[in-house]
Amino acid sequence: MDDAGLFSGGPNPILLVVVPLGFAFALPLIGFVSKKILKYIPVGVFMFNLVVALRLLPLVLKQPILVEIGGFSPPFCINLVAGPVGILFSALIALAGLLVAVYTLVYIKEGPEEKYHILYLLLLTAATGVVLTGDIFNLFVFFEILCISSYTLVAYVGNRAGIESSVKYLIQGAVGSSLLLIGIGLLYGLFGTLNMADLARQIVSVGSSSAFIPMAFMITGLGIEAAIFPLNSWLPDAHSSAPSSVSAILSGIAIEVGLYAVVRILFTLFGLSSFFLFFVFLGVLTLLIGEMCAFSQNNIKRMLAYSSIGQIGLILFAFAIATAYAVTGGLFQMISHTLGKGLLFLAAGYMIVRSGSMEISSLKGMGKRMPLTALAFTIGAFSLVGLPPFIGFPSKFLIIRSALAEEALIFNILIGLILLGTVIEGAYFFRVVQVIYFQKENEHQKRHEAPVAALIPMFLFMIAIVAIGIYPKLVTGILDSAASELLDRVDYIRSVIQ
Amino acid sequence: MVFSQVIHFLQNHIYYIGAFGLIFIGLLIILVKHNLIKVIIGLSILETGVNLFLIAVGYISNGTAPIFSNPSVETQRMVDPVPQALVLTAIVIGVAVLALALSLAIRLYQHYGILDLRQIREQKW
Amino acid sequence: MILVVSLLVLVMLLAAIAAFFFKDLMSAVIAACMVSLIASILFYFLQAPDVAMAEASIGAALVTAVFIVAIRRTERYEK
Amino acid sequence: MRSIISILLLAFIAWGIVTVIGEIPFGTEKSRVGGHYVDQGREETGASNIVTSVVLNYRGFDTLGEVTVLFVAAIGLGAALATRRKKEKREIEPASLVLYTGCRFLFPLILLFGGYIFIHGHLTPGGGFQGGAIVASAFILVYLGCRGRRISETVSKTIESLGGLVFVVVGLVGLAVGGHYFLLNFLPKGELNTLFSAGIIPILYIAIGFKVGSELAGVIDHLMEESE
């Protein structure tokens, strides 16, 4: 156990997982004292997490931090690997969690609120656990927490659509996690370890044929949560019938964490080499299907949900190219999607509350009734489509440029298809924006803006979107080292097992 | 001769056959049946199968259970404790998922009278 | 020994198949309970007493109780 | 049509498994990690049940997650079955005297048995989860036999929260004592095969036992409660 170099004075990354978990357990007790302060606890917890993650960020850029739980050395313990990727995602999760928690202060008014806050805390804690852990079975456990709290939050409203989509999501998700567990069992049988770095070290030495089957099981299992094309039929229902604050987290965080797990397993565990063209095609297919379905929707939340499928496709495409440039683009697009989709769902949430319907046509005149919320929606939409000066522009640009750098005919065709997808995306977002601003309402209604506590997180999202959009260098440095962490297996193995 | 071959085959594969048999029957129930409770029964069988598979992976021939209840007995081979720990976790996770699924099924039936997955609105693409 | 195990596995698989075919959900649940119980015996044979206990107390007993309660509050027969 | 597709899918999976299962021979030693636990487990953790030492010490973080899964499911079940109306007192047909007396007689015995199992988790087979399930089954017996008796929701919520908090706090104390190892086994290991050994393991298992017992009993309670 060599202590030197493990810590350079920062806080312990395990706090990112343990502190929210502790507060989640304590919430019912706090509820006995006062019901009113319950909803402020997620805000406080994620503020703490954000501060810890931001303090760790400069440290891990120099050297990844290895956290050995229980005081044993890997592979005999569960370890967390707080590298650039893990801490970057933790910071993103904490940021989105914080902003959505502020929004929730006023948005969630009915139902078993105490349970909502516990589940919300645990959902994001589990997401943080997934991105930090360095143990494949621990990843499975955190994934289960993430899934189970998502099932429940989807059913939170308790209407028919919510329960139905929750049941659908639960059955598909449970089959997915069983497949993941079979994959883990096969890997353990083949290599006798569960530590990801140890597994990665041994998988090089065995021909890829025997590693392929466990990989297929694991990717299929995780693909359900990551909403990769043939496995995503649960997503539009689940994301559209959850409360809007939950949809923002499910779209912005949950599926991206699923995709992170897929990518981590492909790159670090199996050293993705020969299957990558398959994933490139799958990505483009997911993108096109998502965007085309989004185009044909009349329900705003379903439209946003399908648009998430499209974005996931784009991110998968970027990762599957597997050059340093493209992976940077994929990570950038993940940040851009979290911020953009979070903003869109939050804005749409209050527009739906005010208009009383999820139909796009009922959003007429929202530009006059709720100008600030409408502005937020517009910025989110423009950013997702990829217009400058918002964050979506540099991220999409990076992906396209990295695909062009491949210099193969097939990639040129695929880029054409992706641009087609972007055009479709632009078409349906502009249609909504046009309805919001330019269609006259029949009867004039008074201006009725969303409450301040809901506007503040939207503003912060907007500031982040514009700031990174204008000055992408804010994040590209971190993204570059994160991309190299994902691609460099040898370094990952060396940082865990000395 | 044939008999001993069969015995040999069974010795090496019977647990795997049982585990994957359960996994397949479970998956088949989930894929083919429409009744929600039946599908959840399928999930439970699937989970049992996965657990059996994990334990079978950790077995070592003629090993003993990994418990030192008698300190004087030493140097006997013990079966791998890791899959057992994993399966303990998996069983608890399984019961959590099953209970949640059944509560949703009860809610769905009592409020909307649905127990058939075909009645759950088909996916609108 | 191996024959006993084979027989148990056979019965377990038959119970699972029965769970597939029973129209009466209560019978299907009992069949699933039997699968769990035999699995628990197999865990014991595989030198995993901890898991055998967990499977018997959680997988066979509690899950069955939860299923039976759920069936009582919904419908008993599959249509 | 649907069943044909399903069977094709399953055949595909079966092909995959058959190709890979040949490389996982039954009954051979596969893992360096497992061997290490068996050889070093007693010295490093002080528990004579190696499975317990793996569950709570080497892979204690998994168990924290597992406890959380059960917590989430119990909370989610409460949310899914949340009734808007207050509980009404309903006329319940009382059980027969024999059943009633039998249940009341067995209840403390089963509780005792469950308690024994989770207190001795580091010495004998069993532990917090199994013991907790047995405790919960005692409550099922009471629900069935002595109808109308319910555990108070406040008590069960408190036990659940405290159980989880004990786990997290013990882990954090390890973090504080040992520098930077969460869940460090900071208490003295004691003598092997005695009740007071294995450091933090019995504490954690007792906390888990209480938590699992009250959660599973709560799950059954919620499910049995007639809503409308």
C-alpha cells in the first residue's frame, strides 16, 4: 500500500458518494423534526458535491486518485478511480442535480414529497457511484440503485401513463440487469476477478473470441439503460410521463451514465478494436430514428424524449470513432446535451403547468405570457441544434471534424446522414419556437411568468450554455485529458495496479 | 461405458444445465406471456437461474464451505467465497425489484383494471 | 450423489416449465417457489450455506408471500 | 410471430453461452482473488465466515449499495401504493383462538432466531440479510394470524434510517481513524471464533439485520394494506 501519491491534499472522492447516501438515509429522521427543510437538503448536498468535485478537478488532471475502500489493495478491494472522466462527470451530475433541486423547490408540490427527495438524492448518488467505481460488480450495484429509483420516479405522478411506462421500463430494465449480471458471471468465470483494471490486464492475454460473449451480454444489458437503438422502446414513455424535473435528470444524466458505462466497458475493459464500425452504424441509426420520431410528435415532452435518443446516437457515433479527437467531441456533446436538455425540460415543465397541456399547439403565445421561460426554451433548442454561439455548436463541430479526419468514403456518407439528422432536429425545434413566439392566441391571457426559484436554475443553465459556447476552452482542456484517460488502457491499469 | 460417460458429462455440466435452463425458461416467460404477474414470475425464475450460475462458477470440486467453524481443521480446499457474496447481493436486489414490480402491478390493476401487457398502450413511433 | 443432483435439477426445470404453462397464477407461484427451494438445496450442495439460507428465507418464503398477496389483490387466473 | 422471434433470440443467446461455457470448466479454481480471501481472510478481518468477511469488509461498499437498493425499493413501494385517504379501521374477522395463540407464542421465538442469525453472522452461516428476512417472516406470521396488528410506521422508518446511518457512520469513522480508507475495520479483531471478534463486522451485520427486517416487514405491510 503505497500512500505517497495517492493523495495530494484534496478531499477524499468517496465523500461524493457517501455524503449524499448518508443524507438520504437521514432524510426520514429529519422529516420527523421538520417537513419544511426536507426540500432544501438536496440543494445543500449537491452544492457540497459540486464544491468537492471542483476542488478535486485540478488534482486529478495531474494524476488520477485511487480510493481503496476498506484498506486493502486492488484487486482485493473495491476501488474508486477518480480520474478526469469520473470527476468531470461527478461535477456535471452535481451541477445538474443542484440546479434541478432548486427548480424542484417550487415545482413539486403534491404527492409523497419526502419520498421524492430521497429517491432524487439516491438517483444522482448512484449515477456518481457508476462514474467513479473501478469494480464491475460495484458498477452493477450502483446501476441497480439508479434504475430502481428511476422506475419509481417515473411512476411518481401516479397517473395511468406514469404507472404503465414505469412497468414497461421496469421489466425491460430488470431483464437488462440480469443480462449484465450473466456477463459479469462469465467474466468472473473466465478471468477470476472483478476489478476493472485487473480484468483489462487479463483480457489482452486471451483471444477476443471468448471475451466477445460476455461483452455482448454486458453491452446489451447496459444498452437498455443507455437507450441504444433496438433497446430503447421504454424511453419516450418513461421520460414523457415523469415529472419534468425528473425528466431533466433522466434525459440529462441517467442515459448518459448508461452510455458512459458502455463506453468504459468497451474501451477500458475490452479495448474496443474490431467492432467499432458496428457501433458507428448503430449510433447513426439511433440518431436518425430518434430525430425522425421526434419530428412526428405532437406532445412536447415526447418530442424532447425522442430528441434525447437522437443525441445519444450522436454521442455513440463520436465515441465509436475512437480517436482522441472524436472522444473529446463525444464527451463535449454529453455536457452539451445535459445542459441543453436539462434547460429544455425545465422550461417545458413550467410552460406545461401554465398551459395545462403537453400538446405543442397549446404553447401558442407563450412568448408573450412567459417571456423568460420561452427565452430559456429557445436557447436550449438552439443549443441542441448546434447554432453558434451556444455550447451545441463547438461540440457538434468537433464531432463532425473528427469524423472528417477519418478520410473514408463511408464516413463522408455518415456525416451526410448526421447533418440530415441535424436538419430534422432543427426543423422540429424551430416549429416549436415558431409556435411559442409567432402564433397568436385566440384570447389574450395575462403575463404569468414561472416563479423565481424556477427561473434561477434556468438562468444558470443558460449562462453555462452561452459561456462555454463562446469560450469552449473553459472545458476542452479537461475534456482532452478525460478522452486520453478513456482511450489509454495501459495507463488506467497502471494507475490502479502498481 | 456409455453410462459412465453420461455420469461424467452430468458431473461437469448438470449445474450449468440447470442454471441456463432456468434462465431460458425465465426469458421465455417474459418474452411470450402477456399477464403482468406471470411476467414477474418469469423475472424471479430468471434471477434464480443467474444466481445458480454464479454459484456454480465459484464451486471447486471437493471443496468445503468457506467457513472456519472448527479452528483445528486446516488446509482443506474451500470454494470461492466471492460468487457467494455476489449472489447474496443479487438475491436482495432481486427481491427489491420483484416487490416494486408487484406493487406497480397492484396499483395498475386497482386503479385501471389492467393486468395485461397488451393493454398497455403500444409504442407510438 | 450426482444422480440425486440430476434428479433435483430435472424437477426444478420441470417446475419452471410448469410455471410457464399454468393458467392459475397461484399454482404458477407455487411452482416458482419450488424452483427457489430446489435452487436453495443446490446452493447447499455447492457448499454455499450462506446463499442457501438467503435463497430459502428470501427467495422462497418472502417472495412467495409477496406474490400471493399481490395475486389476492389482483386476478387469480391468466386470461 | 412474437414467440418465433423470441425463440430465435434465445437460440442465439444459447449459441453464445455454449461457445463460452466450455472455457469455464466446472469445479476448478479460477480466481486468485478468492484464494487470497480464503488464505488471508481470517487474519485480515478476524471473521471465521469468509463469505461474511467478503460481504462486509472486502466488498463492503457493494453491501452498502445493496442496503440502499432495498431502501429505495421500500420507499418506492410506499410511493407507488401511497393512499390519499387515511387508514380506516375495518372490521376484520378474527382468527381462531388456536391460530392467534400459536402466532403470539411463535412470534418472539422467531424473532430470537432471526436475531441469533444476524448476531452470529461472522461465525456461522447466515447474517444480516438472512436474519432480517427471518425477522420479517415473524411479522408476516403476526399479520396473518393476529389480524389488525400493524407495526408503527414511525418505528419502522426510524429503524430503517438508523440502520443505514450506522453503516455510513461506521464507514466514515474508519475514514477518520485510518486516514483515507472508507469502511476500514478499525476495531480490534479479537480472538477468532468468538462472538466479540472481527471488529466492525458484527456491528454492521446487526444494523443490516434490523434494517432489512423492518424494511421487508414494511414491504409486506404496505402490500397487504387494502387501499380502497
